[in-house]
Amino acid sequence: MSPQSQYKPLLPAPEAGGAGGNDPDKRVAKRKRANRPNACENCRLKKARCERWGTTCVYSVDHLANVERELKDHRDILELLLSLPEDEALAAHRQLRSTSNLADALSSLQGSMHGRHRPSSIRTAQAISPPTSSSLEFELTVRHRMAYPTLFPLDIPSLSADPRLRPVQRSQGLLEGSSPSDTMSPSTSSSNDQSGATPSDRPSIKQEEDIGPHRDKYCDERLHQLQIGYWTGVSIEDEVAASAISHYLKGNHAIFGFFDPDLFIQDLVAHQHNYCSSFLVNALLAHACQAYSVVDEPVGALSQDFVSNAGVLWRAERSTDSLVNVAAILMLSVSCHLQRSDIDSHELLDDGRAMAERMKLFGVRHTPENAALFEALEPDAKRATAHTAWGAYSYLT
């Protein structure tokens, strides 16, 4: 076998001048650039290969840190200007306007003469200012002058003496526990003095006794007839109880107004139970004695005894719906809310609200039938209902 027979036979090459060499169909096609629709605009304009990794973040960590630092400097400068006195704040503002580097300006302000960062300057400012009870009060006075104005000390010796400001003492008869009949009321004593006694015949009474805590005129003359032992088992003098009730009616009753005061006093002294009850009297005195302690301090100690009595009566009367019980429950809730008590004031509020809604004092639709029922009431019952309804609604809302 010849060596040529070992190779695969090839076709003859085309002729040099033939058409086959220039035939466009026989040419090798040029590789076209792949169309990548997902290429970014920059790579498409540059005609560069796009890696399609997405847009990279152009903000470096250092840039973010610088922005946060600048914002913190701005915040610190603003807080510094707000905390400084007016003259120092103006000086700091001028210094800030004279520099272009806020960080350097802030460092200069924080490390310079300003009292916010110098305890010695704070002590100096506190020494030349009106006296305050604590550093907290001084700071509040400096920061919030409108809400906490500066109070200058009073010159006590220069104040004019007022007889009403003198210390009072209860008369010997009251201290020994005499009955109200043994001690005449101001109106009775004044009328007797004017009718028969002469200045030489009048007994010598100290001025402190004459203006004692229970010598004030009651808001209603009928309170001179009060016999408090009929309504409560707490040991309290009639005059003291009348003074505490009068003090409440002249003051806090305008805030709460759970009952009609005229109808209440009418039944209180006449021992009637239409618009008064032991529950209401004990609940009222629990709060009235606490408020009256500013006039006669020992009376405040009786408040807890009245709260205990009223709590027992509440558990017995809470299932009976009446105007007096609604007023008494809410009155007791006031006392338990303002002082330490074993009775939950929120439970009393819920109980009073439920009873008032059952009695249709509020929480019901206004209908002609309901209006007719109210108009059909007796005048006294209508007054009592209106007082209790509005007082309870105002307190509960």
C-alpha cells in the first residue's frame, strides 16, 4: 500500500479566477455582537459589556458618617443656643456666623466660658438668682420662664397683720366635748348681746376663741339644728360636722354637685330619708372632713372612720337603685380617690355609672315617653333628679 493511500482524499481547490472565491454565499459570516436588552444605559453608550450586576451604591460609608456627624453638630448647636441665656446665645450666634467650620465652632463653644458646661458658672448663676428649693427648680426656671416664673422671697415682717391669720384655739367648752346647746352659735350670741348685755357685763373672751374654726357662719342657718348622731356612729360633734358640711357646700359642691343641697339639708336636720341617708351623710363627711382639715387639722383624722362606715353601707345599698345611692356612691369614690383606702374607687365609679344608667339618668335615647316621665315628677323630685343626673354625668365624663 502506497503512503498516499493512507490519507483521506480531498476535493480539488477552486480555481483562482473563478466565481467560487468571491461568492457571498460561500463566505464565512462575521460574528455579530449579541444584543443585551438588560444592559445599562452607560454601558450601551460606551458599547461595553455590561455585567448586569445592577446599579452600585455611590455613597460610601465615610460619606454617611460625615452626614450623620454634621446633623449631630447642627442638633447640638441648636440645643446649646436654646439652653443659654439670651446675651450668651447672641454671642454664640455671632461666633457661629464668623466661622465656616461648624465642628470647630461647636468645640469652641462647648469648651469655653458657657455655664452649661461649667459647674462653677452654674453655681454663680444660682447664687445671684432668686433662691430656689433645688437645682431642678432652678433649671426649670431658667429653661421655661413662662411656665416656671421666678418667685422672689416675701418680706414677712413687712406684711400687715391680719387677724384672720392668727393661730386659733377651740374654746374650752368644745375641747371638753360639750353639746351644741351649751355653746351658742354666732348669730344667737350676737343677738343676745345686742338685746340685754352691756359691754361691762360681757365675759372676757380671747380673740383667738372668738374667731375659732367653728365660729364661722354656716352656709345655711338650718345646720344649727343638726344632730349628726342620728346619721352616723362616728364620734363627732354636731358643730364640727355642721362646719365641715357647710365648708363643702360653699366650696367643692360646685365642682361635683351630686345632690340638691337645699333638699339635702332639709332632710338632714328633719331626719327624713327622701333626699338624705346614712350612706350619703357618711360618704359626704368622709370627703368634707378631709377638706375641712385645712381649717381644723384634727378633723381630718375622722375621714377614715367615715370611709369605713360608708363602705359597709355601700355593700348593703348597692343593689337598691335610688338618687340618694347614686350620689352617695360617687361621693364615696371621690373620698377613696383622694386618700388611701381599701375600697377601689374605680369599682365605685363603675357601680355608680351602672346604677345611673339603670335609672335612665343618662345613656338612653331622648324620646317623648322619657321626657313625659320626667315632666310628671313632683317639683322636688324633678330638682333632685336633675342635680344627680348632671352631677353624675359631669363627674363620670
